[in-house]
Amino acid sequence: MDATITSAAVVALAETGDKTQILSMVLAGRWRRPGPILLGILVATLANHLPAALVGVEIASAFSPEIFRRVTAASFLVMAVWILIPDRLDADDDRPPRGGVFVATVLAFFLAEMGDKTQLATVALGSRFGDVAGVTAGTTIGMMLANVPAVLLGGALMRRLDGRHVRPLTAAVFVGLAVATLV
């Protein structure tokens, strides 16, 4: 349960103001079809975070416990710094591909999440907890917690979020995770 709750909190915070959350708002604004967009985000997140958690668990088993602990702590510190760098989103074509809004959302969200800080956080959380199911469930819940309001509230939410305040808080969470890992 600790892996799930921690993973959900970390990803929900890390996703706030992230390019994939902005993408959620853009998709909602373009197509105004929250059902297929939310389902697409869920499918893309599971397809992205399950392998990331598996990689994290495998990485953990490859190192001695002491080296692993230090590498994991260092990865959380790198994430804390990376979180402080604002994301930018490139404009896309307004038309969804032939598969419709759901397919467009899955593809766009999956590709945007590749190498993203929440995917890398999922790898680090998988290595920290060694619980693929708990981490995947938690990161997926965190992703949905951040993106459901983004889709449902669209542009109105975008105007109210101020990354200058959210990013330092999220960075502090990652620093806390690094310290907890070392202790």
C-alpha cells in the first residue's frame, strides 16, 4: 500500500504543470470529448508505466543494496532539479487520426510520456519499492488525479495553475524521497 500511495502522490505532483497535463487540456479544448480522452490517457499511462515499473524492479535486483540505494537517491535528486525546468508543448494538427479521439489521445499521450519525468519517476519508484503492481497502480492513479481535472476543466484550469509555485513543491517531494531513501 505504501508503494501505491507514495507513487500516486509523487506522480500527481510531478504531473502538475507537466507537458502531458498541458496536452490533456489541449486535447480537451480541441475535441471536447472527455470520455475518449480520459480513456486514452488511462490506456497510454498503463502502457507506459507498467514497463517503467518493471525496469525499475529489474534495476534494483542488479545492484548491491548499498549501491542501489545511492543510485535511487541520486535519481530522485536529478528528478528534483528536472522538475524545476518548465515544459513546453509543441502544437499539433487539430484533426485526430482515422481512429478518432481515443486513438489520437493514446498515441499523443504515450509518445509525450516517453522519457518524461513521470516515466522516469516510475522507474525510480519501481526500483525503490520493488512492487510493480503497487507502483503501476499508484503512478496511474496519480496521472489520472492530475489529468482528469485538466480534461474536465480544460483551459480554465490552465489559467489558474502557476508552475512557479507547483514546481518547487514537487521538487521538494523528490528531495524528501532522496533523503528517505538514504536514511
